Amino acid sequence: MDALTVVTGDGQRVERGAEFAPLAVMFDADGEPVGGRMVSFFVDDPEGTGTDFRGGSPVRVTTASDGTGSTDVPLVAGDAPGTVRVKTIAEGANTSFFLEVV
């Protein structure tokens, strides 16, 4: 079974207009890390903070040989406070990051 798990970046809190640290996930199949998989990161901003990746969402990355994939495009906090969810999807597996603009 394929799985996508958060490695780093979840739970961040940044000031309005600041950049979040990169978000990283791991893709594995049957418990083994898998490289070469496309992972898409989508911003879900229901509270209207204005947060998005520079250049827009989604951002797509390919996992390295150790199964990890990390955003290389800055995620910039918007002008309004609130919670932002970044959904990640890879070959039917998914996970989410929950971030906050303060």
C-alpha cells in the first residue's frame, strides 16, 4: 500500500508576509521509500489569509531515492491571520500540513 507522510514543516506559525520553511514528505510503498514519484502540494486557504506558493499552487516535486520530497518554491504567508492547510497528493496517497499566519 502506498503512503505519504509528513517529514518536516507541519505546525509552523509565521508573521504575515513571511516565508514558511520548506515542507517535506516521504512516499513509501509497502513500507519501503520510493524515489521518482511526483508529489503535488496544493494550498487550501478557507480562512482567506492570502497564503500561496510564489507563482501559485500547486507546486510539484519528485521524490529523491530515499523517498523524500521537499518544496523548493517559497510558501509566502498572506496579509490576514488564520489557518492554512497544504494538501499533498502522490499516486492516490495523501497527507496534509496545517500552518498558521499570525
